[in-house]
Amino acid sequence: MVNAKSTFVKSDFENAAHELLQWYDQMARRLPWRLSPQARKNGDMPDPYRVWLSEIMLQQTTVPHAAPYFDKFTRLWPKVEDLAAAHNDDVMREWAGLGYYARARNLHKCAKVLAGLDAFPNTIEALLALPGVGPYTAAAVGSIAFDLPVAPVDGNIERVISRLMAIAGDGSAAGWAQDKKEITQRVQTLVPQRSGDFAQAMMDLGASVCTPKSPNCMICPWMDICLARQEGNQESYPAKPKRKPQPIRNGLAFVIFHEGKVLLQRRPDSGLLGGMLMPLSSPWEEGGEYTLEDYQPVKADWHYRGQARHVFTHFALHWDVYVAHLTKKPDLSGDWIDIDMCLEAGLPTVGRKALKLALDA
DNA sequence: AATACGGGGTT
DNA sequence: AACCCAGTATT
């Protein structure tokens, strides 16, 4: 019974949380949704609404990308009741460009639930019941907003803990699933009294020190106790399965102008870019070939403006952009938006790319 | 367990 | 061009 892993005992990392918190007290990033460790030690706690909002925005999204959206949302809707009272179209428009648009729909749905409650849910079970809140977000909000004795596990913390405790399987999907389970269990054994700061400290460590490539171990508060560093294989952790390459899909975009306006249509609520405004388009199924003749939404004198390229999660789109200036208003459903306003109308990035090509010329 | 679902940064 | 994400919901 003597490999390195089975000899793990809690005391190996007995002071780990304390050492990390000492580092965090000096090095904490200042973020719009965050209370400083000094403020928290004085007994202040953050507004749970702001913590929840930030964590939804930060799902699979970097701090620099999310921060301006957080500022905008809290300016437009300072309290959860304000967000709950907003029109869904406005929420979707303001979210445009952040990606994973189901988050925006669930955010608004969740705000309506929260506005009907007497207090913000403050147990893991109650948080998990909210739309758009999964295991990570429940633990993040629980610890950061309420100091519940739990640790969130996101990609950063998976990496930090897998290195600290040398947790890595064979790199298969099944092996990684097992690793994640073990990481989630083991990190709980480290959680100190200041669980909110501990969670934020691990995120800061992952973001600024224990980076995926070339981690800066020399300035790490866990330098001496990190098992991966003792092995000298920091970068081999975590052992994640390879992602499979994405296929390319082709499609045609149809940007229709009429009397200084452009026609946009709202996509169905579910599925890719759900609920977002976009130019008209052919389908873009894998292996599909679409011709102007067969797929034009209206007979017109179409002009080719170039190809908009965009990478989604599981495929890349090569979208050939055609424009038409119609003198007679076509019989097509959708919203006619002033040309000057259309780039601020709340389009997802791929829609903006196509529109920019169409407006150049 | 696998897939759908954006977008941008780093190397 | 490959890799990395401050994940959740659905199948």
C-alpha cells in the first residue's frame, strides 16, 4: 500500500489554506464584483446579487471579457428586482457578444425567481435549484457571498489542485472524469473558515501564478508543498483528454437593405445563438452546399461582400455574405433596424462580422 | 459519458 | 493552428 497517492494524509496540507490566504491578503486582484480581503475581515460581505451575476458571466469566460458587461448590467439593473423587471429582449441585447446565450435567458428567468423570494438563497441545495446554477456556481456563490464551508471547482481550481496533490490519470475521458471527482473531494478537505476568500484565492492563483503553460512556481505560496513541482512535471497536470477537431460548415448570409434600414430576424429561443438577432441566412449544416439561386430569401440583385469566418464550440462557420438594396419592401418577417444603429442592435459576434462586411464597400 | 453551446486570449 | 478556459443543460 505504498505509492505516493495512497500515503496522502490531511496533515500534508494542514497549513495549505493558511499559506494561500496569507498570499491572498497581499496579492488579491481588485475586481468589480469583489470585496477586498481586508473588507471581508472587517465583517463586510458582498451583495449576493452581484456575486451571482458575476459568476454567471464568468462561466467559461475570462475576467477581461466579462468585466465591462458586469459594469453595464449593474449600472442598468442595480438590484435583482430591476433585472427581473427588464424586457427579455433588452437582456439579450446587452448580453450580445458574451456568448453562451442560454446563460442570458437563464439569468433573466433566475432573476424573476430571486425577486419573488424574501432573501437570497444561502444553502447549496437552494442555490442548485436555480436556473443556470450548477455545482460550480452554487459553490462559488455559497462560499463568496455567504462563507459556506465549500470550495467551487472550476478549470483553474482543477489545475491548481491537480498539481498541488499530483492528481492525474491516463488522460482518457474516463480517467479525467475520475480525476475531477477526486479533486472535488480533496479540495473540500482544505476549506478554511474564510471559505470565500479561499475560493477567490485559488482562482487568483490559477489565473496569475499556476497558469496552464509555464507556471511561475517561484512566486507560488504552495511552492514547497506542491507534489507536481516536487516531481518536476507541473505542466503535465491536469491530464485532460484531447479535444477533437471541428469541421467547417458553409452557409450564405443575406443582408437586405431598404430605405436606410437593414432586416434582422430573431432566432428561436433554444439552440445555437438562441434568441439573438441575426441577418437572414441559408442553413449551415455539416456537408451542406447552398447556392444563391436556391436559398435567396427574395429574388434580388445580390452582391458578394466576402466571407465572414467564425469559430463556434464544435464547428467553424464560413459564411459568404451577400447584400441587396431593395427599392420595394420585401414580404419578409423580422425587424427593420436603422443602418446607423445596427451594430449596436445586440448582435452576436458572428452577426457583427457579417454586417461589417456588408456595410463596408 | 458525450454533446451542444460563444468568444477571445495565449503560445 | 492548437490549446486554454471563472460550466450548465440535455441526451
